[in-house]
Amino acid sequence: MTAQDHLVPPLAALRHRRSAKWRSHPADVLPLPVAEMDFVLAEPVARALHAAIDRSDTGYAAPTRELAHALRGYAHRAWGWTIDPDHVRTVTDVGIGIVETLRRLVSPGDGVVLSPPVYEPFGWWIREVGAQPVEVPLATRPDGERRLDLDALEEAFAAPGTVAYLLCNPHNPLGLVHTRQELTVLAELADRYGVHVLSDEIHAPLTLPGAAFVPFLSVSEAARRRGFAFHSASKGWNLAGLKAATVVTADPAPKRYVDRFSPHALFRTGHLGVLATVAAYEHGDAWLAEIVTALDRNRRLLGELLARHVPDIGYRPPRAGFLAWLDFRRLRGEGWRDDPAAHLLGAARVAVTSGLGYGAEGRGFARLNFACAPDTLTEAVTRVATATTATTATTAPR
């Protein structure tokens, strides 16, 4: 037994869940792709949902300010960031919030910048509104760390037709936590060239020990003039299926775009999602602290397991979230240098997310979800090691 055993149901019980993570693969596959956590629901959230069911309270989301005030309280406690509730708009989820904001910012053919390898739907969302993705890959430092390429971003922002930048803050899939200095320079560049910054901050509550999350809108007046922030409890408290998120602004200029959202946007939001999110923000701090501790242990455990069993797989522990970006390019054998996720599914019966969806930067990489029991993580790496050994043996020169 470990200190976090009470947080994760047994694997047999998890397989009774009916969410995408547990219904996308056969029972012999360890599913570690979809960004859902295996942890039990936070008790305050569970109580709020049970109470709603007990009173048959399953109607439309109400036009109240309760969620805005709950987010304000959490943001102040967690990050020292003061939000004006009048600048908080409820939406279905972060993706819908970003798409609806882009619809009001761009015209067909406009450029929207993103920094791959980055969350796969970013490119889809840009195309959905008729804009063109402009890729500015993360820069690689001499020590191998990836960071925002601010020089290349300035060049992209200065180009005719560039209207917006999608910032992943913290950055999925690498788990980067951008510094205040980086964000301040980014805001100055955006302000100089008239570019809107849409900051996806969905993983912010899961910033891990040793790092400090900085809300984009908190860094400067320039950030507030040019920025939109998107928040949800869906990752931090594992509420993705309940559908509730917020768009936050901090200046009248960006707020006027959000004010143009359809008046029906609220009713597309999940009522249970709003109730659960309020409970999470107001009463979920203790549970979240346990989860962050468990994720910190798991990211270190993953590093130890890989170093022991498959040292040729590159891994840099993330500083936020529960996603590991694994580099398989040093492995010999068919399949590892192109789409290792497809190879692992067949050879190891471990499901991870293909790096190919994250742009050209993702070839030879895969994303693994380590928000699971340590035993599950250990079993997954053991299977991967067995598969890599078998592949190496069959491809060794004779």
C-alpha cells in the first residue's frame, strides 16, 4: 500500500468507467492516452453532484455570478491574481471558448500563430474559423530544454495578416511553465504588433512543486490589453465530461469581443458542470494538494522506471500537469522513429497519444498520461521495455 492508494480505484473498477479513456481500447490494453485522471472524485464535488441529483436539479445552467466569484476566490488564493467577476464569461469548455473568441477576431485567411509541439486541437480550432495556422516551434536550448521562441514569434507577429496567438500556459504536452519574464516579453510583442493572445490555462491548477504558474493577464497592462484567458476545473479536478469553463478578460478592449458571444452560450454549458466547478474552486483545495503530490511522485517514478528499463527513451519531467512527452527516436527498429504510439499499441498493448498530431515536431514522440496508480505506471513501462527488447532483438545485425 502507498500513501496515494486511496486516491485511485483498482484497475478492475476503473474498467467499469464509461468515459473515452476506458471505452476506446480492448480490456488487455493499458489506456494512458486521453487526458483524464484515474483518481477518485473530490469529495466536495461529489457531494455537490449528489445533492443536485437528489433534488432532481438537472436543468439548464442558471445566469448567476456564482462561478465567476468562485474562480475569483481560487485564483487569488492560488496565484495572487485578482479577477473582476464582470470580466468572466461562462462557456461550454475551453475549446468552445477559444473557437468563439477566434470567430470574433479573425477573417478568412488570417494567420493565427501556435508553438508546436502543442495540443493537437489548436490547429483544428484555427482552421474551423477559416484562419491559417502559422507554426513557430518551441526553441531548443543547449541543455535540450524547450522554451518559447520569442525572436521567431516577433517575426510571425510582424507578418501581414497575423491576428492572434494561441498560447498554451502551461504548455501541453511538454508541461512547460512559462516564466513571468517570457510572458511579459510576449505581451509586449503582441501589443506592439496588434496581435491578440488567447491563453489556454486549463492545466494551471496542476502546476507541480518547483514551478510557479503565472496567469498571462497578470503580467502587464500590455497583456491585459491584448489577452484572453481560458480556465476550467476540468483538468485539475477531472471534470471534463461535465462541460463548464470560463473566458476571462481584464480590459474593455478584449471584453467587447466576448460580449458579442451568443446569449445562448450559457445554456450550452452543463448545469452540473457549473455546480461541480463552483464546489471545486471553493472547497477542493485540500483534494487538489493531494493530487499534485501524487503527480509529483508519479513524474519522478516514471523517470526512475525509464532510466532503469528503457534508458534510450528521452524524458524531461514536466513542471505542470500529468502528461509526459517521450522521445523514442534513439530506439532501433521499425516503428519507433515515426509513430511509436502505434507501435506500442500493437507490441506492448499500451495506449499512448501519437506525437504525429502535434505537428512535424512530434514525429518519433508520444504523450503518456501518468495520472494513474504507481502499479499501472510500472506495468506500462515494463511492457514498453519488453517490446523494445523484442524489437531490438529482431532487428539486430546477424
